[in-house]
Amino acid sequence: MKTRATLIGFTAILMWALLALFTAASGKMPPFQLSAICFLIGSLPGIVALLARPQRARLLRQPAKVWVTGILGLFGYHFLYFTALRNAPAVEASLIAYLWPLLIVTGSALLPGETLRWNHVVGTLLGLGGTALIVGRNGVAFESAYLIGYGAAFLCAFTWAGYSLATRSFEAVSTDVVTGYCLATAILSLVCHLLLETTVWPQTGFEWLAVAGLGLLPVGAAFYVWDFGVKNGDIQILGAASYAAPLLSTLVLVLSGFAEPSWTIALACLLVTGGAVLAAKDMIFRRRVASPA
């Protein structure tokens, strides 16, 4: 069950790899407007499931701490990430924000029943190194003028790591609640859009398809399977494997013609893949019980 749940959680990482491609193809819609529409779309599968089985609606009756954690996790992460990108260069902000897998792995040592092993830490650090190569392949320069953006990116990393670790402690809470998280995030994103942005709609059918793809996969289904994975799977392996997202995202952009291949990407691929295998070695290479002589 744990291995199956881990693999299900890993599909979130595969979906997040499509985030950059779909975002690039979605046109020039401002981020909070895009977030509002995508999270609304992301809530629809959950709403349909609840309409099909109304008895599951009782699973939405959860303590306030569950709702606060989920809404702060989804909306708080995106609000801080957009704030970071508005107040700091995208490369540096993204690199700082991608500290969250490392924070998940190290923070998991505080969870009941979890043991932090050397291969989890080393595997995650290798993944971080690969991410640094991908995100900073055109150069990284931290400047004091962007401290607000850097601070928002750090808070962004801590927010998603904290949400993921806290979700693990809500094992008995049904993944149906993610529907409510998505709806609340859509509403809060709409408020931020109306206060901070000018509305821009997609201009072509292709752009609308990209928006729909975002809502159905990386800003929709991914949060449902991530919730299930961190609750029932190996959160340390998922944390380390999360560094595959920026690498896979870059590979998707290369294959689709939005980016150029390079040796930097190849080296990053080795670091991220090697780190993920090392972190998951206990799951991949299970020790076989020796047969009696």
C-alpha cells in the first residue's frame, strides 16, 4: 500500500512538469486571474464526484485546523510565489522557492514513525544541485534590492513544505477536502486579481486549451494525488523525487521547442535521477530474506 501510494503521489510531480509548458502556452493572462480560473477548473472533478455520491459530502466536515492548513497551503504558496516573482528575478526566486523538497525531507524526521536516513538527505541534496543547474543555467546573482522577493520565496518554500508535512498528520482526513481547498483558493485568487491586476482573456482556442490543461492537471489533479501520496506513501521519497519536476519541466520545454538542449541539462538529469534513486533505494532495492542453507 505504501509503495502504491508513493507512486500515486509521484504522478503529481509528473503533472507539475507540465506547468511551465501550459503556462507559456496560455497567453498573457495575469497570474492571479490564471490561478483563479485554474483552481476553479481543478475543483470541478471533486464537485462531480461529490454530486455522484452525495453521501461523501459528510467527509468535508473537518476541524478548522484542517481547512486553515489546506487553504494556507494552496493559496499561501501561490500568493507568495507570485509575490516573489514580482519582486525578484525569476531565476533567484525559483531557486529559493525550490528549497521545499529539502525542507520536506529534513522536516519529516519530526513526524511520528519516520526516520531520516543518510540516503534521504544526500539524495535530496543531489536533487537540489541538479535544480540549481537547471534554474540558474543562465547565471544567478543575488542582490539586496530584491530582498522582499527573496523573503517571499523563502516563505513560499516553508509554506509548501509545512503544508505537506501537516497533511501527513491528517491521515484520517479524506482527499475529498482538496476540492474545498481548490474552491477557496480560486475565490481568494479572484479577490487578489480584482484588487491587483487588469483582466486579460486568452485570445485563441489553443490558449484556452492550455488554461484547461493547467486546471485539470498541474493545478488540479496534482493536488489530489499529492494529498493521497503524502498521507499514505513515503513522504521522504516524494520530497527527494520532487526535484525531478523542474528537470522534467525543462525537458518538456526542450521537446516542445520552447528551450534549447545543453550539457547543463544532461548533467542536471544525472544529478536529479541519481539523487531520486538514492533517496528511494530502500523501496527500489528491497532486501531479500536469505534462504536457509
